[in-house]
Amino acid sequence: MLNFFKKAFSDMKESAKAQHEVDKANFAAVKAESKAQWEEAKAMGRPETYQKIMEAERLEKIREANERIADAEARINEAKNK
């Protein structure tokens, strides 16, 4: 019976240590993510960064619109050939 309790408490101790390592790793990950968000927010305050992001979004929208035009033209040609 005494060995049972020794083993049980030993297992609980090891489990607590392992959980502490998991908690430390999660804390470090959250800390790094928070810093990344802060740096991104700080970068958005600079006009040149904001302009680059907006330009990339505009180019993406133009690309999508061109794809939609090509699809529509293909549908038109298909309908004419029927």
C-alpha cells in the first residue's frame, strides 16, 4: 500500500513537471504572437507599409476581375457555339 502511494505521488509530480513545460511553451508562443501583432500594427502606422499593402490588395482584385472576365468570355463563346 505504501508503494502504491509513493508511485502515485511520483506520477503526479512528473505529470505536474510535464504540464509546467507545456504551460511555459504556450506562454512563450503567446508572447511571441503578441509581439508580432504589435510589430505589424506599428508597421501599419507607416505610410509606405500601408501603401504597399493596399497596392497588393488592388492588384489581387484586378487579377480576380480579369479571371472572372475570362470565364465570362468563355461562357459567351460556348453559348454562341451551341
